[in-house]
Amino acid sequence: MTKIGKDIALAKQLLETSQLVAIPTETVYGLAANGLNPEAVARIFEAKNRPNFNPLILHVADVAHAKALTREFPAKAQQLAEVFWPGPLTIVLPRHGSVPDIVTGGLDTVAIRIPAHSLTLELLRSINFPLAAPSANPSGYISPTQALHVAEQLGEKVAYILDGGPAAVGVESTIVMVKGDKVYLLRLGGVSEETLRTVVGDIIVTTDAQDKPLAPGMMLNHYAPGKPVLLGNLRELQAKHFKENIGVLAYMEPLAEVPEEQQRILAPSGDLAEAAANVFAYLRELDKLDIDLIIAEPVPDTGIGRAVNDRLRRASGEL
Ligand code: TXA
Ligand code: MG
């Protein structure tokens, strides 16, 4: 069994010798390696079976370290960093020459964030390199929000799992690209589009555009559990699939006539942040049950609810 614990000194020592360590963040667990060492980073791609054109996020402890990884840090990036870091926002900026090609997939830009998790911040402050870290799941599966999820799926492929408890936000970071004075939204996530606009004004949304900057990973068929997921009106889906044994992922209320243990309620009180914190863990739990398929309903499409719906659509293969 993979070692799980809270030993920051051990995590540091393993990372310094180019090994892989899973790290907790407020969004999801990351699979980390020394982001300036191409051989260490290559191990991430191998462990996840990740296509090498899909670039990684570099995690740092403070803005000064973020700046050192870029050629330019425009005023809009500065504003975003001041308000949202540490936190669930990744900023894509012109890449500094010290960042290895394997991290950026050969792009001229690099994705950076300061995660809001005390253990990981302490770890980052104790080392003298950034941590390259994608979500700690095999490529194509949903992201892990607990240390145990990482152990179950990556097992011996990771030298150590730093256990920081369940992820508080529960969906991945929002990704923006800052180019001069323009801000492009590349991925919905922990910081809502509405909140971003209150800080930087106009935002160019490219999460489903064809000819604008995109996060390369968002084009992959992604985030799917093993069982089929159907997204829509629960009662209609239940009626249509009455012959099958279904699992239910509901927003606030369970369905009648489906056993309780085959249902998960994202947010009984309606709180969308709670829905985000639960969505990946509940999909995993349902995926393990002896059922034929999972039916899920969208949550209200506002704030972080939009990121939840985005992940549900990906889980159902719609995106
Ligand atoms: O919350 C998160 O962001 C988590 C935690 C661990 O920080 N990480 C995460 O990493 O979700 P990953 O690798 O699963 O997703 C990173 C996304 C990918 O879709 C990738 O294509 C995009 O970031 N990305 C990375 N570098 C980029 C760049 N230079 N330009 C555009 N997109 C980039
Ligand atoms: Mg991922």
C-alpha cells in the first residue's frame, strides 16, 4: 500500500530526488514533481498515462516565484493574483526560458497557481523549485478529492501521498490566460466567471470556442467514471430506464422508488459550493456500486454551479 501521511520533510526529500508525491490542494489532489526537472516531470506523464501535448500547471508559494517563471506579468495578472491567490485560479502567462518544454507541451506560455492549502504551502516554501502537478488521477478519469482516491487509482506509482483531508472546493481551478490587457477564460472552476469580472472587468470566454486560446486538456474526452452517466431531468431518465438498475446523483432531493444507498444528494440545502465539494467523490462512490448506469441532474447554472455542470457534462461525455 502506498504511504499516506502528513510528513512534509519526507515529501520534500522525495521531491528533491525526482520522485512523485501526491499533494493536497483546495481544489483537487495533485500529482507533483520538481517542475524544473524534465526527468521528474516525465514520470508524471507516465504515471497518469497522459498525452504529452497536455501541459501542466506549476504550483508556487508566492507571487515573486510566479513572476520568475514568466517573461511578463501584466497589470491584469497582478490584480488577479492579489485577489485570488492563494486560491483556485490558474493564470497562463508568457513562459520564462527556465521552464522546461515538457511542462508546457512546447507552448510559449506557462500555467501557474498558488494553491490555498496550508500543508502544500508549507511544502512549497521548504523547496527551491516549483511543483508541476496535474490532478492525481489516471488521464481521462475524474479528479481525486481525498488522499484515498489517489491511493486507489495510482497506488505504487506515487512514492508518497501527503494527506490534507478532503478538498474544500472540490472542482479544479479556473484557468485564465492574460495577454497584454486581455483576459481569456479557458476553463471553468473554483472561481466563478461573475467573480472574475468584478475584479478585471471584461473577460473573453473561450471555454467552448474553436479559434481562440484553449486549455489543450479541455479537448480530451475527460473526467468520465467507468459507468455511463446520463445527464438530464431525473424523473424522465428514471422513466426511460425503468428496466435498469440505476444510481442517482441528485441536486437537492432523492428520487422515490430508488434505494437510498444508490443515491447521492449533492447539496440538500441547495448550496452550490457544497455541490462542488461533493461532486467528484459522489461520482466515484456511485461508480463502485453494482448498478448499470448513473443518472444525474444539472445544478443551477450560476457561480460555481457552472463548473459543476461543466464537470457533469464531461462525465456524461457531452463535452
Ligand atoms: O485545480 C487544479 O488546477 C488542479 C490542482 C492540482 O492544482 N490541477 C489540475 O491540473 O487540474 P490538470 O493538469 O488536470 O489540468 C490543467 C489544465 C489542462 O487542461 C491543461 O491543458 C491546461 O491546464 N494548461 C496547462 N498549461 C497551459 C497553457 N500553457 N496554456 C493553456 N492551458 C494550459
Ligand atoms: Mg486533470
